[in-house]
Amino acid sequence: MEKKNITVAGAGLVGSLLSIYLAKKGHDVTIYERRPDMRKADISAGKSINLALSDRGWKALAGAGIGDEIKEVAIPMHKRVMHAVDGTLTDQAYGNEGQAIYSVSRGGLNALLMDLAEKHGVKVNFDKRCTSINMDEAIASFKDYNTGEKETVNSDLILGADGAFSAVRNTMQRTDRFNYSQEYIKHGYKELNIPPNADGTHKLERNALHIWPRGEFMLIALPNMDGSFTCTLFFPFEGKDSFSTIKTEEDVLAFFNKTFPDAVPLMPTLVEDYFGNPTSSLVIIRCFPWAHQDKVCLVGDASHAIVPFYGQGMNSGFEDCTIFGEMMDKYGDDWTTLLDEFQKERKPNTDAIADLAMRNFVEMRDLTADPTFLLQKKIEKRFSNKYPDKWLPLYSMVTFSHIPYAEAHAEGKRQDKIMEEVMAMPNIADKWDSQEVEDKMLSLL
Amino acid sequence: MEKKNITVAGAGLVGSLLSIYLAKKGHDVTIYERRPDMRKADISAGKSINLALSDRGWKALAGAGIGDEIKEVAIPMHKRVMHAVDGTLTDQAYGNEGQAIYSVSRGGLNALLMDLAEKHGVKVNFDKRCTSINMDEAIASFKDYNTGEKETVNSDLILGADGAFSAVRNTMQRTDRFNYSQEYIKHGYKELNIPPNADGTHKLERNALHIWPRGEFMLIALPNMDGSFTCTLFFPFEGKDSFSTIKTEEDVLAFFNKTFPDAVPLMPTLVEDYFGNPTSSLVIIRCFPWAHQDKVCLVGDASHAIVPFYGQGMNSGFEDCTIFGEMMDKYGDDWTTLLDEFQKERKPNTDAIADLAMRNFVEMRDLTADPTFLLQKKIEKRFSNKYPDKWLPLYSMVTFSHIPYAEAHAEGKRQDKIMEEVMAMPNIADKWDSQEVEDKMLSLL
């Protein structure tokens, strides 16, 4: 195989992991990153959104031979714990015994991936802002934030792993017949914090994702290794209860005491965090094509940024790396075909997870507080355990399988229709685990 | 009213007309245009797409007091003439007696609007490319194409009338929570030409829009004042019959002789035009918000570029000017409210015409060759003539009325449902003008 000179824009999660895949194939890889080296400076700035690693992410990490190191700093979350206003807790397991999604810190994971990339010979340059791309020639220009110096980089291939606000994609956007959309949702988010107990233990059940579902909005909390939880309030920008109406210290306390009463005593810095941390927006990015000849290709958020409500943003970006690896095995030196097959394979799947993630927002913030919804999930789970080859719940297909997202989405729609009929059966709450319900489902399959 | 210093980006149709509206209100208006002065150099470059002025456009021109001058260089088209492969011609009137859409040359109309703007005291600068906008301060920077000189312009308000590839919008796209999409359709277009007869007369019926509907694609021809027709081939980029498969002189002649046999003898420069003129793409632009405080606002294609198939691209941009004028009357010096009300009023209507224009492409290229479709239109017209207050056909609402596009779209959907039932009546072709059909429609209303 011919050794390529590859420029990767962005040293984020996907850029770093993909660089390891490329370096392991023997290519010369250089990363240019806009920000300073996060391993030397804290740049999270109160907008981390904790990450939930699931099977697609683990597979991609394993493909680069680095799963074990990361599992050591990941906390398994086996279930959702829903917090009602009156303090009642309800559990909902994510999957079967032993299945879990894993809470990891974005910063920690990213630093580890950068270290590993460098170990594999990848060169990482920081503080380099991409100022322009010559797509036909694969020439990228960068400007150094500190020195102001400009640099022109010639390579065989440029991979744009530079995130939702990708500079590489910006250049593509100006080319003829490039489809593109950026869609901001009505909700934003704010990071808050639950510190550890004095003895370093967690103030809430550790191996769970905690949700305070409240219809139009929600609070969630994910555990950290240091005993704290990182909380995120997902909240509309405008409207009755929204960032635009909760403005003073009194507003914050009154709103949280009324809406999340059991969380308030756990959050001693609630007011400081609310006003100190930024209010961030949430964007969905879609575009096509991702590839230009054998010269340029987008990966990760640069081509398919999604909302975080299915915990699949990072996992889908990591799955890009898995598929990119498979395409390298399959197409060898034919990079034009490789990049084209990569984009054709990934586009329908990343579109599907974008839709699923938006749909899961409604499930998390509203339906998880709905007994009918929880009953439906219980029926599905019972049936799936009995007939695992006939029924895999949508959440499991997305989270604990490698079924392409688009197939999972289609199968999920089929299941929805069946469950609509099942839930309409008289007295379903009483006979949910009966033979009659089971037979009905078998007949509808 | 307070006199404002207003910078308009773009001296196209909408920028020039809006400047007249602003100047007539007493504001100081300066236009910066990227291209050279079209009145001194021919810059159409074989991609004009003839324009069809209809009632919304005429109203906006009348509002600026300039309708009469333009009517003198406009050719009324009272009907569509469909050309079948066997040469059969079928007429379809656009509206009632006396109603027409008007063929005008983009270049001629634009030059006239620029002249009129200058007469009203508007200053027009050419060859000035907008390089950046400071939105909070309404400062625009331009670079002169000829001298390379940079210029910074301070004003009270910047209006971005700089088209589908708007530089003003590009700046807005980088701001938080700006929704944006650019969507290219699968078809492109190519300009062709039918010259006049030796005596200066038209080779086809003059007062008509000619269509060669062929299912997946079509050819159209609009009359010019000099006896020629400007033809446009709307054709897929990829696929069996497409720009990608018609590549040689032989391909062109074989395809046109087979598909548009009656047009070929009228087009002596067919092959030269096909290879000499560019293949252009068609884009739909959507975005929101259009306005930033009282400092910046987008108008025309910059905020809502659509496909040309309803003949409403220019008309909807001109209607922006009508509504902008109404908002100036209503809100006086309160520019923040004025711009906000303008965008809230226009956004749903321009979204509606974007959808209608795409839908009309199918009608033009496919349905106009379908006898059932033509029958349906005949039934609607008969009913509308008898009950004009109960039924105005969708085409007439869009073209010959000032009903907001969104209302027309909704009413059109209601009519569709009714006509579905009417067309399903047994033997409808025989009794289309019967009392029974009329009663049925009355009962369904």
C-alpha cells in the first residue's frame, strides 16, 4: 500500500482516533488543532456535556487497540433513575444484565487519545487556525494564534475532523451543488454540578444516569470518577419556563426548589454555576457530499453534528473511524472510491441517528415520567428476552449493537406500530406479562 | 421621520427597487455592487433565465411609481402552449380574459431599476466586494475589484440584497442560533436560443410561454422583444437522460431530434449554445432570522432563494419591497420592530412559495402533458368563473392576487382534496361541465 501524507484538521475525539487508524496503516499523519493543547490548559469552560460511551464507541476504540486503558476511567451506568417532583425514584434498566453505557470525561478521553496518537507517530500542532483550503490540490493554510505566522501545508489528503463549525466544510459550502443545513433547536443547555461527599463517595447512586424529566425540559446528571456528578439543564431559550425568564438569583432558587426539589440540597454552588457557566446552544448539522475526489473528506461532527439526547454523538463519530478503517482494508490505494463509498455508507446512517436523537429528547424529558411508556418498555423487554432473535428494542439496537442506524430506525418504526396495537389492548396494565399479549405480538410480527 | 444612512449590498432587481422605496421615504441610500455596471458591460453570460412578471411584481413596481415604463418592454403571455413529441400543440390559459404573466429581460429590467434609483438620489458603487460585516455596529467592509482598495462604511442600517450567495448572510451564518440551509435540486439548466425570423417576427406564437414537458425534464421558451425566444432546458445532472450522458455533438442532435423534434429546426445554433453556455445549478436557500436588531436585514434571494418554476422568484423579492414599504409606514422610526415584523410577516410566506415552486416543477415538466390534469384544471376554472368568491385556482392566487403565499398554499391543499374526490367520479371526462359535478363541488366546499 502506498504511504500517504495526510493532514487532519482537528485534534478532537474523532480527529485523534482517526489519526491512530491512519498511522497504524503506515500513513504519515499531521494534525492541526485550532485550540491550545488541552493537556496543558483547562479549556472546558463549563460546557463539557459528559459523554456516554456505548458499544459503537468501544468497538472503534478496540479497533485502534485502546479500549482497555479507557475502561479504567469509565463509569458503567446500567440504568436510568428518574426523579419525580415528589422525590420518588423509578429505575429503568438500559439493557440486560451486564449491559451498560459508560460515563467518561470528554477532556480525559481526548487527552488520552492525543497521547496515543503521538505514540503512533502522529504529529499534533496546536493553536493553528485553518484559514483556507484548496480542495483540488489538497493544500491547507493555517495561521498560528500566538505568532500570527501563516503556513501552507501540501498533502495528499485532508480530513476535516474539525467539528460542527468546521473550517474545512466552510470551504466546501462555497462549491457548487453542496447541500448544507445548520438547524438550532429551541432548547439550550447549562452545566451545573453535584460535588462528592466529604469521603469522596457519590451523593446519588453511582452507576446510573439520573434524569429529572419535566415535560418541556429536563435536568440530567452523569457520574464522574472523583465522586461528583456533572449535571446538565436542557431548557428552552424562550417561553414561560426558559433561560429568558429565569434571570435573578431568586428566580433560580424558586424555580429549582419548585421543579427539582431533591436536587437543590445536592448543589451548593447552584446559583454560582447557573450564572457563571455559559448558556450553550444545540445544533444539528447535515451536509453532502462529504468527499471531494481523493483530496478532501469530512468526518464526525463536521459532517453530521447531532443533539446529545441518544448519547450517540461521539459514538457515531467513532463509528466513522471503524467504517473508515474497513474502507481502507477494502479499497487500498483507490482513495477516490474509498472516500466515496465511505460517504455513501455513512450518510443515511448519520441522518438516521440525527432523527433518532431528536426523538429521544422527547422520550427523556417527557415520556420517562409516563407510566404507560414505562409499561410499554417493560413489555418489549419481556418479549425481547424470550424471543431475542425476533425483537431487539430500539434503544438496544442503537446502543448495544452495530446494526446500521438507518436499519435500526426502520425496525424501530415497525416496532412502534406493533406496540401501538398492543398498548390498545383492554386492561393491558393487568395482563402485560400474559400469554395473550405474547401471542398478540407474535401475530403482529 | 428620522433620516437614516442606509447601505444596501447588491444592485440586483431587489436591491435596486428597495433602494427606490427607501430614497422616496427620504433616506440616504448607497448601494455597493460586487459586479461591474451591467449598463456598460454585458455580463449575462448565457444564464439569464427570462423573468415572468406577475401581479405581485407589478404592485411593487407601481408602489415605486415605475410600472408603466416597464410595461412597454414586457410581453404578455396569456397561456402555456404545450408541445407534444408528435408536434401537437395544446393551449392552457393562465387565467381569465385579459390576465397574463409578462416576459421581461432580466438585464433590461435591472438596468432600468438602477437608472431610476440613481434618479431618486441613490448612489451606486460597482466592483465592490463585501468582505466583512460588523453586525452590532452596522459597519460593512468592501474591497474594490479593480484597485484592490479596501473601504469601511459606517451606516445606520445594512440591507443585504446580495442574492443567493449573500456575503451579508455569510456573516450572519457564523452567529449563534442562525438557522440556514442551502439545498441543490437534482436538475440544472442550460440556456438555448430561438432567433427571430428574417422580418423580426417570432418563430412561435408570441404571447405565450412554450413548454415541451417530458416527464423528468422539460424545455421552455419565453418571448423577447427582438423576436427571439430564450429557451431553457431543465435537465437532471445525473441519470439516463442527463447532462452527464449528453456529451457529444451527436448526442445533442440525437437527443433533441428524438425528444424535441419540432424545436430543432427553430434552433440553428443549438449545438454551439449547448456547449458554449454553462450548465447552471438550482438552489433553494432558507434561513432565519433575517434581521439583527435595527442594524442588519436580509431581503430577496439572500434570505429566500427559490427554484424558478412558479415564476415567483423575482415577484416574491419585489413583494418584500411592498411589505417593507408598508412596515416603514406602520413603524416609522422604530427600526428594531420594523425589521422584526418584516421578517415575521415574510418568513412563512417565502417558505410557502419555496415549496409551491418545487411542486410546480412536477406540474410543468410532467402534468401539463397529462389529459387528466388538464381536465381537472378545466373543471376548476369553470367552477371558479361561476363562483369566483368560493374558488380561486391556486395558480391564480399565486400569480394574479396578493393573498399571502402561505394562505394560498393552505387553500390549495384544501382544493386538492376536493378535486381528488371530483376526479374520482365515474365518467368525469364526459360530465365535467354538468350540474352534478358542480353540486358535488359545492357540497365539498
